[in-house]
Amino acid sequence: MIIEHFGVGKTIVNLQRYFYWPHIFSNVSHFIRGCSLCATGNPINSKLGLYTPLLVPSRPWESISMDFVGGLPLSRKGHDYLYVFVDMLSKMGILTPCKNQITTEQRTHLFFQNIWVHFGLPTLIVSDCDFQFVGNFWSNLWDMTDTKLNKSTTFHSQIDGKTEMVNKKFIHHLSG
């Protein structure tokens, strides 16, 4: 279940229309501070640090970003995650169902089945530093194929913003 809220002030105003409890302000503040969706999408967090913009690709699927979206309801085939690929030029996204416990070989197979077969091998791939993307297998694969792998930091959606935007829109459609 995804719970949407609009910050401490608006959430308290909405709650006070129907409910009352003694420590409503501190409880709501604590809940919203611990919200992982707010941590990744909060505009306050998006202004931290200096940014180095990525070059605009010259053709579609030359530069892509990829990420995983998890915690989804279990599908009939047992999938609870999505492997998300986003083209940096066209902003087109490809959502591929997978399982939380996906192996490196399965990840590579999904990449080649959904990206390489249709669009060729990108020259730039942006992903976060998730354990699923930093293994030796990926590093060796990129070295062998002369592809540069850029790694963004967790909760720093400015670098991997295209994929994060697709993830948020997908989650919004699921919850709505």
C-alpha cells in the first residue's frame, strides 16, 4: 500500500478534520521524516551538491539509465520487481517484470533481451550504486564491450532523474 501525503502541515490539517490524538504533530512529523518516497523526491534534497550534467545523446538509446522498482504486489508469475530502462534522449521507458532475488545472469539476460536486441549496445549507461549494478560481472561486461558505466549515488535522483521520474509515475498509476 502506498500512502501519499503533502508534508507535515497539510497532512496534520487533513487529519485534524476527522481525528485527534495527543501527540499528532510529533507522530506525523516522525512518519513523514521516515518516508523513503519523500527522501528521494523532496525538492529540498534535490538542491544538495553541485551537478555535472550529462551530455545530450546524439541518437536514441545511445545513453540509457536503468534502475529497479521493488515492493510491488506479487504477479501471477511471481514477479515483485521491475527492471526499468530509460532512453536519455527520447525519455522512452521499458519496464520489465522480474523477481527481487534476480541473479546477475538473469539481469544480463533481461538487459540484452530488452535493450541490446532492439537498440544495440549503448555507449553510456547510468545507474545507481545498487548492489545489483556494481558487481564484477557488470564491470567486466562493460570493459569487454567498450561501454562506460556511470554510477549515481542513492537518493541523488538528479543524475538518474529520468529513470526515477518513470518509477514515480508508474508507482503513482499503481496507487491511483
